[in-house]
Amino acid sequence: MSDSTRLDGQVAIVTGAAQGIGQGIALVLAEAGAKIVIGDIQDASGTIDQIQGEGKGEAVCMLMDTSRAADARRLINLAIDLHKKVDILVNNAAIDAPDGNAWDLPDDEWQRTIDVNLTGVFNCSKAALEPMLAQGSGCIVNISSRSAEAGAKGLSPAYNASKAGVLGLTRGFSAQVSDHGVRVNAIMPSLVESRDFGWTPEEAAERRAQYPLGTGTPKDIGEAVRYLVSPAARWVSGTALQLTGGYQG
Ligand SMILES: NC(=O)c1ccc[n+]([C@@H]2O[C@H](COP(=O)([O-])OP(=O)(O)OC[C@H]3O[C@@H](n4cnc5c(N)ncnc54)[C@H](O)[C@@H]3O)[C@@H](O)[C@H]2O)c1
């Protein structure tokens, strides 16, 4: 039986894939056969080495800032120059606003969070839609968060708001482009142990205890992206897939 989640020959752009969840997504999509183009504000050659090191993958990276529209266009142009098309865009790059109360948040921290986490998704989507609409096909996956719908003490309201905005962009773009052959979806992860969060052993145990299936890994998110961008999800657009390890809070 053929595997309907193979992505052989497809060109996938992943933002923020130098580390963490973005790196996990890039590795899974490469494993599925996609050619990877990474845009990150930091050097992503570690991810490139992992993809190429396994002897089968093809990947390049570009230093860029998703919050700048001109950088978003440069990233899409790199993919077009190299591969003549863009099939997949994964808007993963984001920043955590500093922990703390809304009323303590400096104005520039609010603005930077919105610029990267929300405007960055808009910039890259807008730039990628040009070739996708011209070719009449494409898939965009936006990495939102469960915190788009669930506030938590210690989690910045700016981050929550930016991730809720990403859901709005997902639905809005989907409504406008799915009848042109382009599907747009979001993923809302709960806690993914994508990096060292600096917890004490007690804090780590307390958090992990909330997740019946354990906390997530970057690969878990990558596998969900693989499904959403594959032919297996041909009837899926404008939706947000919640990945929570069974946690329902
Ligand atoms: N880790 C979690 O528990 C969790 C949960 C829900 C959602 N998310 C979301 O998943 C995504 C990845 O999270 P992570 O934990 O891997 O984060 P991370 O901080 O480890 O990685 C983010 C990556 O994005 C890059 N980046 C940051 N700003 C950028 C910019 N302006 N332009 C280009 N690249 C930029 C960083 O250099 C980095 O490589 C984010 O959208 C995050 O909000 C994470």
C-alpha cells in the first residue's frame, strides 16, 4: 500500500528551524522526502547537517527575520531560485514574551511579540501565497499554541494574544485561498520539551504529571505537520489541530 504522507519532490519552507520544534518539523519533512528551506534569525547549519548527514536529505538555510516583509520575500525567492516552486510553508518561528503580569510588560516587548509571532506569520504567508496561488496548490501550517485559548499565570498575555491572532490568520487565509488549491491549517501544541526551560526537578515532575501521554517532543509536532501538508489531509483546511498529550486543561 502506498504511503499517502510521503512528500517526495515537494519543497518545504520552515521558519525557526535552527532548534526546537522547528528543527523537529524540518527533520520529519525531510525524512518524508521534502526538500527543506529554512529561514531563521540564527544559524541553522546544525539542522542542515542533520538532514544532509543522513545521506538522503536536501536542505539550505538563510538568516532572516520573519517580522520583516522584505526578509520573508527573500526567503520565498530563495526557494523559487533553487527549486522553482514552493509547496509547503510552516510558520513556526516565534518568541516567548517575558514571563509576568500584563501590566508590567514594556511597550516594546508587546510590540516585538506581535511583530514576530503574528506579523511574521502574515509576512511569510503573503510572500508564499504568490507562487502557491500561481501554481494552484500549496499548504501552509501555522504553529499556534494551546495558550491561544488558555491563559496561565506566568505566561505573557502578549504571547497568548499573538497565538490567538495566528488562529485568526489561519481561518481568514483558508477562507480566501482554499478554493484556489491552497490549504491553511494550524497546530496548537501544549507543552513540548523543545529546550531546557530551567525547571527544578520538582517543577519538571509537577508539569509532566499533568500530561497523560507525557509532554510533547519536536518530532510529535513534526509528524502532525507531515500529516497536514500531505495528500492524506486533502480535505482539511481552516482548522486547528490540538496536540496536548491528553491534557485537557
Ligand atoms: N515549546 C513549547 O512548549 C511550545 C508550545 C506551544 C507552541 N509552541 C510554539 O512552537 C514554536 C517553536 O517553539 P520552540 O519551543 O521550538 O521555540 P524556540 O525558541 O526553541 O525556537 C524558536 C526558533 O525561532 C527562531 N526565531 C525567533 N525569532 C525569529 C525571527 N524573528 N525570525 C526568524 N526566526 C526566528 C529562533 O532563532 C529559534 O530557532 C513557536 O511558534 C512556539 O510559540 C511551543
